[in-house]
Amino acid sequence: MQDTSRSNPPVAAALTLAAAAFVAGTTLLAKALGTEALGPPIHPLQISHGRFLFALLTILIFVAVTRPRLSRPNVRLHILRSCLGWGGVTLMFAAAAFIPLSDATAISFLNPVFCMMLAIPVLGERVGRVRWAAALIALLGAAILTRPGGSAVELGAFLALGAAMLFGAELIAIKRLSGFEAPVQILLINNIFGLCIATVAALFVWATPTPAQWAALAALGVLMAAAQACFVNAMARADASFVAPFFYAALVFAALYDLLAFGVWPDGVSVAGALVILAGAGLLAWREALVGKRVQ
């Protein structure tokens, strides 16, 4: 239930829109780094390393200033969550080099669908017909975006689909952690473990970035940390069912960034697939809102 003492839907909406813009910005930077826009392409594993490195530095500065109260963490669950998050981020950054940003972003919206599916065996949740219908609609949208027959586009779509699956599994771990630990602690530990994993992986593909690429990696990490901070604060000021639809604006931001930076216009398949995924995700969010009201 939302804490009415901090409830502020307009601010929550603004924070969620900012988070959406920041997340789309990280995908844009990943695409620039993974192509030849800023120099020789950087491997997705190295881009992921930069994301965790500079996000952690940003969070450490915040922690040093605010000095939040930390509790004893669930180390094993944090490691699992960090592995899932690192894998999802890496696949997402790899997908951005192959497909339009709007396609990659749309497919990423499948993560709550995979979270719902995993919640059945992991959390013992029951899923009704409406939720299954929403999941099937969203998956149909993803099938449209795979564009069977085009090798490069198909590969990018499946990379994004793999990212969505890992993000969905990560949501399960976050649900478990959020019941015992503060959001700042979860973000801090996630980025510490994520950086350790990313550093080991990046050693095998390391190439010295150009100054422009270092700047892009730093901006990517800062934007990711800012997006997480905005979203956490938005969730503290409004119900999840109110906040979630505003995050779909990331699709608009991604398409706009892709157009301005790379001159990529969304085609009919992109628009159709995105609309079908949004329809499924919207139906799932509506159903979750109804269930939430009955519980309150």
C-alpha cells in the first residue's frame, strides 16, 4: 500500500518520465559504443563494465553524502540478482547494435511477463486467464519484432528477448530483497557485485577506449544510476499501477533518439510489434492494479 504521507502522483509521473528518458539514453549510448559512431566498436561485455563502474561511482557519492542506514545483506540472493542483471544489461547493449532502439526497448517491456511466468514455480503465485492472455499478447508482439527471415535483425531481436527473460528473473530476486533491505542498499550492493562480474568478463575482450568512448561510458553509467534513483523515488510517491504506464514513454524516447542520432525511422513492423507488446503489458498492469485494490 502506498504511504499517503509521501504520495504525490504528479511528481511520481515526472520522475518516471525522467527515468524513461535516462534509460533510453543508456541504450542510445550503448548503440553508439557498439557501432563505429565513436570509434572502433566496443564489445558489449566492456560496455556493461563501464555501465557498472560509473553507476557505482555515482551511487557511492550519493551514499557518502546521505549516509543511509545499511543492514545485513542476503549475499547469495544479491549475487544471483547481480548475475541476472549483468547478463540482461549485456544482452540489451548487444541488441542495440543490431536493431532499432525502439524495437529493443519494446522487447524489454516483456520482462514483467517473464517475471509473472517465473513467479508460478518460484513464488507459488497463481495466474488467471486474464494474465495469461496478456502474456500471450505481449509475446505475439515480440514474435512480430523478430522479423523472421532477416538474419541481423532476427539476431538483435532474440538478444533483446534474452535480456527481457533475464530482467524478468531479476525482478523475482528484487521482490525477495525488497522485503528485507532498503532500496539504496539494494542498488549499492547490486552495482558492487555487478562491477566484479563485469570486470572479470571484460578482461577477455578489453580494448582501450578512445576519449569520446570513455566519456560515453561515464555518461551511460551516470544515466543508469539516475534512472534507478528516479524510478525508486517515483515508486515511493505513487502506486506501481500508476507509475508503470509512464515508463512506456521510454519507447518514444528511444525512437526519437534513434532518429536524431542515427536517422532511423521506425517502420510498420516496429510500430505494430510495439503496439501489440504495449497492449499485452498494459492489460497485465491493469489486472495487477485490480488485484492490488482487492488486497488493500
